[in-house]
Amino acid sequence: MRSNVLILVILSFILSIDSKAQLHLPDNNGRVSDTGFYYIRTGCKMKLPVLVVLYAAPSGDTHAQVIRRKHYDTLPAAVSYKPILTIHGNVTYDGYYQSNVDTPFLERDIYQHTLQTTLDITMKEQYPLHLSFSTSKGNSQLFRNITGINFQYTNRDFKNILLTKARNWDAGKLKQKIALDQWKNKLDTDWNELNKLQSWFTAPAQLQKMAEMKEREALVGLPEGASLYKDSLLTLFRKEYEEKKILLDSLQQLYVKNEYTFHQKEKSYGARKGSLMDALQHSRNDQELIDKLEYLNLPDSILPKGYKTMLALKSLGLGRTMVDYSELTAKNISIMGVQAEVNPSWYVAFATGEVDYRFRDFVVNDNRIRQYMNMIRVGTGMKEGNHVILSYYIGKKQIYNFNTDSPVGGNVESPDYNIMGVSLEGRWQLGKNNYLSGEVAKSSLPYYARNIQHQGLGSSMLGFSDHSNEAYAISGFSFIPLTTTRINGMYKRMGANFQSFSLYATGAAQDAWMLQVTQPFFKQQVTLIGSVRQNVYTSVFDNANYRSNTIFKSIQAAFRRRKWPVLSLGYFPSSQLMKLSEGKYMENLYYTLVATGSYFYQFRGINMNTIFSATRFYNHQSDSNFVYFNSTNLLMNQTLFLDKLTLNGGLSSATTTDYIVYGADANLQYKLCSWLEAGGGIKYNYQTEFEVRQLGYAVNTRISIGKFGGITVSGDKGFVPGVNKQLVPNKTGRLTYTKVF
């Protein structure tokens, strides 16, 4: 016992009596354990060190006391935390002032305030939602004050998340990749063994022994004085040589087999990842995408729970939301309400709410009555593939045509704008590159026709002897792989009394059709688009007591090649809205020819951009108050990018039948520091007929205030068309605040 204590004292002295000292001592089985000393107070100013094992007691050890502690061979794995909600978005305020309005309407000192925010919300980094709010208010008679909020989900956003995950796929975490790496390591090890063995056979010493052995075998018997010792060494070498040769052959066969297995696994893994990208980008419909994803058997890190349901739910919208169902029921209609569309293999959709505005016609602030829409659709098949869908709609829709004009003098009863209708549509896939779709619909009669026939809303819709409230539509698409040609076509027939939320009741039967062909040339470098159409361009502002026979033509061409200028040419119809009197509007149509060229390049190390544009309006003075009627406009713009400084200059001319307007402008923009940017410029106009010279200006500044956001202030003095064919000054000002998070 005293010897043990003496040993402990000596050890404690060597370790300078450190309570944290450790020794590495072997246990009874020869294993090394971390040990140390625990001090026991035995008297005044006296401590006795006791040998202890810090983490485990060796088997059979009775001399060392044990203090157990948690011991990690490796660091504990970090806990992966996924937030429930991830929110990104922006907030924008825009205040705009304009002294004169550049339209045929005469308005002065117009201001408009717009506040909007957009939030992209992701739940558990898997499920995307979209929330937006906007409100706009001003003093213009042309633009309504609009406030709206929208909460929306689309499976398009969900597909984008899957696509992003596929692109950022961490393949090292997959079992297939781990197994692939193991096979690769095994191949490397086998290859090294083969190299070592082959180098043994090709070593000079072995080659010398091989030559001697062959010489010995060629002799008959042993010559006089031959060394038996040397002969025995050659015999041993021969044995070793044969054994290594057998080993080399077996290793070579094994290596070939393992190499083949590795390439098969590598090909399978690459095909799996490629199949995921192909499924996300090229699936023809959601059901086909679901089937491919299920076959791939992907991990939860890529495919979240409920992905089939999320893909089947095509869209869900609350608040101000768009309804875009079919050509003869509701197409591009904005409502304040709710809409949903579900299409796993069967199809169900519904929408209900107050009609907000048509996208093309919301700008005019006229006296409209409140209108609403309710619709339900059921069917079978995939919407992007073969399907049959039955639709039923009911609501209130204001009618604009000559039959709704009030009699002169005298009051009339408020019209009944309620409508009702049904439609049946189908789509047929004709091979891989072609499809055909058709729709038939029947609606209730307008209130003035019901009054004449003394029918109710439902009975007028079910009156099959009357065909004036029927409509038919057919459309098709074809792609020719040999020439990469795309062909779109549509034909539509509307009865005089047919009503729906997609069409305005014109009071006259109409036929509408359209044909468009898109043809690329020279390996997609040149694209040519041509179309002809009749009665496809419809508007509430037309006094539509007619059947138009005008056929509109348009053609567009574009050239794109790397490091070359981008060129485009277009000839197409344009329009201008005019107010004739209170409640009466006219929309004039005329053709426009536009040619543009844009080139981004470097010259002596300076980035530059050159733009040239030519526009020709084919209208007349009687069609429009537009100052530049039947004119040719030319514009050239040059931009230089000099690090923090950007220089911009332009020349323009507008040639009409009466005069020419020449213009020139120059601007610069300079980034003073990381948070401050400022710019300004001047503009000059000269009008030949009146010999009027006008000078304008433009100034702007942008301030970035860290997390607070950015503020942009700008002012401009320009010129807009006025009376007597002259340009009048127009001052604008804008204050914009933007915060992105």
C-alpha cells in the first residue's frame, strides 16, 4: 500500500500537482485510456492524488477509481431548423404629378398616389403563397381610384420551387451517390494493386531472374560446378512467379467486372438526376409529372409531403383575382371574390365574386352598375390534355349596344342585367404535336329580347328553338418538327343575343377568326410571325351596331445572334381611344410600321449600347387628334457605361404632312457613392412650320438608406401635343420609395 502511495506522490510531483492533468495508461487488455488524478484532502494543507479513469473503467481494474463523463468521438450533428414561414417581398410608394395629360382628353395638374406591396411567402421552405396589396388614388377623371388585395397559390410557383431544388440537388447526401463513391474507391484500390503487381513483373531484377530460369530449363541436366543454391532460388522464384501471375489474372478479371458495375451505377444515377429535370421541364400535364416523380422515388428533401395535392391544385385565389376559363364563358375577368381550380385526373373549378374590370377597359371611369359572376365547372381529363368540361354561369352583366339606349324624354324602368348560360368544351390531342379544341354555349336572352318574348331568365336559355343566343368556338394548334413551324388558328360564331362574361353583347351576329404562323429560320436566329384576323379585336367603346368585314394583317420579324445587333420589324394594327361626348367613346384603328435595332458592344474597353428606331403611323387627321398623324418618326440613342458614370444622348425627328419636329437630348448619371446616385440632362425641340424652339430638362436622384430602402426623386420638363398642331410644355414630378426584403 505504501509503495502505491509513493508512486502516486511521485507522479503528482511530476505533473506539478495539476488537477486537470491526464495520462495515457494501458489497461489490463493493453488498451490505452485517458486517466487523471482526483485530489482528496487528508489534512491541513495536504492533498492526496488518486488515479482515476476519466471515461471508462477497464475490465478487471481495481486500482483506478472512475469518474464518468460524456465522451464524443465526433462533434454532435447540428440540428437542421426550417422556419415555418419565410417571407420576402417589397413595398413601394409612388407619387406622380403631371401638368398636362398626353391624350385627346384635356386635363391639367393631375396627381396620383400608388401604394403597393408584394409578399412571397414560403411555408417550411416547400409550399409557396403569394400576397399582394395595392391602392391607387388621384384626381384624374380618366383613372379610377382602385384598391385591392390578393392572396394566391398556383402550382406553377410550386413547380418552380421543385425545379430550384433539382438544380441545387446535393447529390452527396443520396444513398445512390454514396454507393457510387464506394465503388469508385474500390476501383481505385484495385487499380493500385494491379499497378503494383504489374510493376513487379516488369522490374529489371525479375526480368533477369526470368531470363536465367528460361536458360536453365533449356539445359539438360546440371553442368559441372553448378550451384545447387542458385538453382533452388530459381525454383522458388518460379513458384512465386506462377502464384503472382494467377493473382494478376484474377485481379484483372475482378477489375473489369467492378468497372462495368461502376459505369452502370454511374449511368443510372446520372439518368435519375436528368430524369428529374426532364420531368419538371417537359411534362405535358400535371398528372404526367406526378407519375414521373413517383417513379423516381426521390427523397423528402426534394419532394415534400402532399406534393401530389399541391400539383393537382392548379390555382387558388382570394380577393382580387383573375378568372380565365374558356373562350365563351369567362376569359381574363378580374373579380373581387374567390376562385379555385383542381385537376388531378378529374376537373373541378369555381369562381364567385363581384366583377372588377376587364383588363383592357378599366381605364375609363364611367358610370357602371355593380356586376357579379358565379360559375362552376366540372369535367374529366387533364386541362392541358384530352378533356371534356361542362360549365354553368349566372350573374349580372351590363350590356353595351344600341338596343340599350334610353328613349328620348321619359323615364324607363331599370334594366334587368341578369344573365345565365351553359357551355360544353372539349380538347383532343392529335398526336404529340397537334391538338384541337371546341366549345358550344347557350345563354339567356338579353332583357330587351326577354321583354318582347315575355320569357324568364331560365326559360329563355332553355328555349332550343331560338338559335340567336348560341355561340360556337373552335381552335387548334400544330407544330411541325421538320421545319419547327407553329400554327395557331381560331374561329368563333356569336349569335346576336348571346351573352357571357368573355364577350360584349353587340346586338349583332358576328363571326371572328384568326390564323397565326410562327416560323424560325437559320437555326432559330431569325423568327417570322404572321397573322390575319377578323373581329377578334373587340371593345366596349365601339358603337357595335354592325358586323365588321375588316381583315387585319400583322407581320413581325426578329433577328438574334450572339455578339450581333438585335433587329426587329413589325407591321400591325394599333388603336387610339377618343371621347366624343359624355358617355360616348370611339376607338380608332390604324396600322403602324416599327423597325428597331439594338447593339451592345465594347469599344476600346468601354461598354456601349446603340439603339435605332423607326416608326410609321398610317392614320389620318380625321381619325385622331394625335399631332403626329400619318407621320414618320426616327430615333437614335447612344449610351456609354464608364464605371460610375453613364452618358446618354439621342437624336429624333418626326415628319408629318405639315411640319417636322427635330429633337435632341443629353443625359448623365453618376454614382457618387454606394448610397447616392444623381443625374440630369437637357432636351431640345425645333418645330419647322412655326419655327418654335423649346428647351426642357430632366433631373433625378436616388438615395439608398441601408435597411430602410431607397428613395428616388425625379423631375422633368417635356412637351406633349396641344391645340393648333403645336407642342405645349408638360412638367412631371415623381417621388418613389422602394423597400425590398
